[in-house]
Amino acid sequence: MLIKFGNCGSLEQHGFARNKIWTIDENPPPFDPNDSHGKSFIDLLLKPSDEDLKCWPHSFEFRLRVSLAADGSLTIISRVRNVNGKLFSFSFAYHTYLSVSDISEVRIEGLETLDYLDNLCRKERFTEQGDAITFESEVDRVYLNTPNVVAVLDHERKRTYVIRKEGLPDVVVWNPWEKKSKSMVDFGDDEYKQMLCVDGAAIEKPVTLKPGEEWTGRLELSVVPSTFCSEHF
């Protein structure tokens, strides 16, 4: 999970929340009943440490609910509250790494004709021209103003990942491909062939919270047979 508060030079590229120790939230604020009914779930809580406050002096509460339904669908709900006396902003993305059979046999539907920022071209803005996104080389893009449903079709496994999201206007699409994979110490040389990162995100326009305000981002990931038709979702 990526959450980056401000522009603090000592923070790693992907923010700090993913590398912190969270506590179990025994008494979370009420959630929508649909986000817990018939599901197994856990609520986690992250607050800034004294060291965090030295880097970025704003207090927050980050509540995370992870729930799993009987059909295997995974729902992740993030709620960030400003408990500080001053306004602050942050960017956010879920590191949703998907297991695929062969990256060259995968396509993404739902992002066609949209504008995106290409991180391989100094975040220059382009417009997606293809009927669907396919992969033949490294891709590192932020698609903007995206629909709330995106599909990742894996032809070989005859299955489709369906990503539903709320409060997350952008979608990050990333695969490092062969050359970059070999330069990454925590990534196998050939692992790019069986993975694809498709993130619900809020990046182009960071989230801004006044004192006492709360932001909610929600992502649901499910798998359906690849008789999928985007018009049905």
C-alpha cells in the first residue's frame, strides 16, 4: 500500500504506510453493513510515531478494513482522518499485484481512450489509443479520471479480475519487464512474466483534508470466468 504525506525527502518512493507496524483496531467506527455482512474481516489502525512526526508534523489516523467473502472476493477499505490542527494533503495507491499466467496474454479493459501520465517519459501526458491495454514492454502509467470498474483478462487461465473502486479516481498500471526486473533486488529476473500491478489510486490530485475531515477509499477485487463482457459490469 502506498500512502505519501507531503513531500518529505526522507520518505521512501512508495510512502511509508506499507512498512509500518499496524495495530488491530478493536473498536472501529461503524462501517457500511454491506462491508462486513457475511464476510471475515479485520480492522487495522496506523497512527504516526514520534519519528514520523519529526519528518512530517501532522497527526492522522489511518484505518484499514480487509474483508474476505465466501466467494473469494477481497475488499479493502481505507479511511484517513485529519486529527491535526492544520490542513494536509496526501497521495494514495493500493499495491494490487495480480498473478497472471503470461503477461503477453493479458489485457486490461476499461481504460481505453483515457489520458495517462507516463512515468517512463517524465510523467508526460498521453491519450490511450488502443481498444484495450496489452503488454510488449515495460509499462509504468497513471491513468486519470478512470471508471469505477476495470477488468484484467487472463486468456490462458480463462479468468478475469474485476476491480471495483470508490474514492480512487486514478489507476496505476505497472510491469517492469525484463531489463528492469534484473536490476531490482527484491524482484526475480523472470517474475515480470507472471505479474501485473493494477492500482486504484489518488495521485494526480492529492487528497486534501481539513482538521477533522475524513477520506475513504474502497477497492473490491473479484475473479470471474472470462466469458466476461465489460457491458455487464
